[in-house]
Amino acid sequence: MSIRRLPPELINRIAAGEVVERPASALKELVENSLDAGPNQVAVRLYAGGLELVEVADDGCGMTPDEMRLALERHATSKLPGDAIDRVTSFGFRGEALPSIASVSRLTLESRVRGGANDKGGGWRIEIDHGEMFAEGPAALPPGTRVRIEGLFDKVPARRKFLRSPRAEYAACLDAVKRLAMARSDVGFTLEHDGRRILTLAPAEPPVRVAELLTHELDRDGIGIDCTREGMRLTGVISLPTFNRGVADQQFLFVNARPVKDRLLVGALRGAYRDLIARDRHPIAALFLDVPLEEVDVNVHPAKTEVRFRDPSAVRGLIVGGLRHALDEESGRSAAREQAAAPVMWTTGADLPYRLREGTAERSEAGVGAMCEPAQAHPLTPSREREGELVADAHRLFAQAPSARAEPATEAVPSFPLGVARGQVAATYIVAEAEDGLVIVDQHAAHERLVLERMRAAREGGAVARQALLIPEVVDLEEPDCDRLEGAAAELSELGLDVERFGPTAMLVRTVPAALGKTDVAGLLADLAGEIADLGGPLSLRDKLDHVAATIACHGSVRAGRVLSVAEMNALLREMEVTPRSGQCNHGRPTWVKLGHNEIEKLFGRK
């Protein structure tokens, strides 16, 4: 077997398999190159979802003819003036995109230097047909660069047949443009598809750009994020737990203004919503993480969508803790969706004020989160002493047998955010009168959340109940997994799981959390080791405990169909006002909705 050097055309085509998977991949590379050229405006044109045409034009610095020829060579780039690849601030730096794209398409590159004189003040054009120079010469265009891709994969049928429909490819292209437009809000963007203008974005501040590209309902049902920790900063916007989607297509994550799709960040976002949202639902989020350049490696994959962090546990702690703290501060809000059959819009729950009790924020992620400034106490919020009385009254009332029927209430409406109870509907929903409208509460969903928060507070207020094994169990694992578990033994012990090393490839388990009951210890340790390797933290056990607590809370809560007295209903409302995350149940559904006075008046034609 002889060894030979591959021809440059074949090398570029092999590289294209990693860099250019579909039209959206090529579009992303071209837009990134445009953004690195310092433009004020980037214009994108597509036909047939990019299968027939992808064109990107900018008004950046432009290139001379010699620079254009060099840009079409492999590993030629202007993004690395030095050798410090660990301090890259531009989108591109590998020098692979243009030659790779040119090897699998008909590429036309046109450019004119801003303020330069290329051929009597004009620009220059170079045409490449699947890796071979086709033509070059003068071109008329304004200062900047324009790149046109036609017939992507026309001469690579094995790749062409795996492309999806024009509509699906267009959706992927639109997503790529949105992510880059969020990353560089200081640049204007236009997008045309099949001759129809889709996007027109003027330069704006990051929050304004995010609001333009995400659903406008986030203006009402969103939570702003701004947290710092150990030189890192997290900003952006996330949705209330009750405002969610069935797919995770509205999650935009950025590291140092670079769009990424990283498992660590996605897992941290999911962890922040643990027990606040159903497992098959996904929040909406646009998060911008700024970290020191030496703390992140962007040179992981040619597509540049993956990154590696020097301290992944600190990054996860910042995201989970910061988001959880923000969710706790807004936990009284309910983003109940409007009812389709109703002739009037149901408003989202008004900001339900409550004052976080001492230690609430720290419970969000066992102290790993970055704490934002605490919210100021609302004038309607009960005092700390009154909070304890309300919760004690609720415990006492719900420990008694249910009343036969709810008696009528005649007292005046005091200044309570959720008002006072006036009765029940279908023995399931509490109807309360507030100063600004009517509040309807799902009694089971609300009490389910209250019971879970009591259990969590009790568990975190002291040691977790643990069950000692009569005969310690030996679990055989790979040596690296044993090393990870041994390093996390102290954290696992705080959760009720006592492990110790038992030889190079085995762990000895002495106790397990009592709440787990009979469990597969070997499977539990294997899952923990895998999660520690991926995310840097033993979270599976915490998830299992929370799941058990949620199940117990569901079965131990006031059931739908139980008739409550007015005193019981009012006790439930008062405890909701002082309990974090009371705006949604353990499965992410809203616990209450409000019909304001304006909506009631519209129903009767008064407005």
C-alpha cells in the first residue's frame, strides 16, 4: 500500500464535509466573514431555501484582487495576525470556509476596498466552479464584498440527495441569520427569500434586537437576566416557566457574542427550570455569556458552534444560580395563555409581590448560583412575622377534615395581591375578588406547589434522611468513573449517598437517600459518573430527589373536587403570596389567572 499526497481539490472537498453540511452552514460562514469585515449592513438573499442561491453582501472593508485570490486558498485568513489562537475575538479564524464552499458549488466572489482604487475605482470578481478557476475580471459594485453560491452540491449527488426540502432548508437558514443578528445587534440585517423581504433589522441595542427576533410575548412574559460571578457575566432574557414550547427551537445561546449549541449550556438552562416545567416542554431564552478569553476554547470543531470551558462547573453554577434566582424573584407571576373560546383576553397574572424568605435564594442550586440584587419588599407584602402566621394557619386548616360546603363571604376586600375567596367553581377552582379584578386559582395545582416547597425547605434545612444498607453494596465501574465519584464524595454525602473507593475499579456504597426507597444502586452510580463527566456536577441524584418530592407533593395535596371552606381557601391564597414559584405547579402549568376589571367591563359592553 503506497502513501500519496491528496490533491488540493480533494482536500477542500473533504473539509467541506465538516464545514458545509447544508445551505445554512454555508450561509453562516459567509455572514460571519461579513461581520468580521466591520460592516454597517449585511444583506442576505436566498432562493429555494438556499438550494439554488445563497448571496451575502456587506459594506465592510473589502478586499484587493490579491487578497481575494489568497482568501480562496486553504488556511489563509486575516483573523489571526499573531499565533494566539486561544485569544480569538473574531467569528472566523480557520481559513477553511471559502475554499471548502468553492469546492462543492459555483462561487462568485466580488469585492471593492472601501476608499481604495481597484481598476480605476471599481471592484474585482473571481468565479470558481467546484474548485476550478472559471473567470476573473473587473466588477461594478459599491465598497464591500458580495459572495454568491449557486448549485450547492450539484456535482456531489451523494450529498445533494440528503438535503431536505426547500422549506426545511429555508427554516435552517433563517435560524442561522437570527442567531448572528442577535450576536451583532450593532449591524443592520436584511433577508430576502424568493424575492420576498423577510427581515429588516436596523442597528439597535441588544435587548431591542432580541425583542425584534423573539416572540413579542416575552415583553410581557419574560424575565431579564444580568448576573456576574468570578469575572463572568450572564445577560439576556428568559420566559416564565408557564410560557413554554414543545420544542427547543427558541433557545439562543452565545459565548463572547459567538452563537453556540453547547450541551453544557443547554443542560444548565434545563437545570434552572428543573421542577418548574414539564420534562417535554422547553423555555424560551436568549442568553449572552461573557467569559475571559483564556477561560474558553473555541477551536473545538470546524463549524465553531462548540466550545470548551476551563471551569465548566463555574459556568454551570453561574447559569443555573443566576436564572434560578431570577425565576424565584418572579415566581408569583403566571403566564397563563389566553383562552381560545373566550371573547376576551385573559391577562397574565399581575406581578405577585412576595418577599423572599431568608435563605430562599441560596436554595436555588445549593449555593453555587451567582446572586443578583434582591428584590425590594412590596408594600402589600406581609411582614416576616405575618408570613409565619399565614403559613401556620394554612398547615392547621389543611390538616383538618374538609368542610361540607363553602359558606358565603361578606367581608370587604383587603389589599391582598390575590384578593379574598368568594367561593368555588366545580369544587376545583377558587374564585377570589381582588382590588383590580377576579382571580381564579386551581386549588390542586396551587397546593401541590406549596407542599413541594415545604418539603424542599425541610430537606435543605437539615441533613437528608438516609437509609443505611445492611450489607454495603460494591459497584464495579471504569476507573475514570470511580475517580470522578471519589472526587465528588463530599457532595454526594450531603445528598444522602455515602460512597468510598473500594479498589481501582469499584465503589462501596454504605447509605442511600431514604426518599429513593428501593433503587438500582449500580445504575444510579453509573448515571452520576456520566453526568459528572459531562456537566461537572452530580445532579442526577438531586433530580431524583426532586422528582420523588414532586410525586409525594402531588399525592399529598388538596385534590380537585374537594369542597373547601372560605377560611381554607383564604389560607391557601395567603400562603401562595409568600411562597416562591407559586405561579406554576410542579409540571409548569399556571396555578392562577386574573380577569381584570377592564376585561369584565368589555364583556358587558361598558368599554
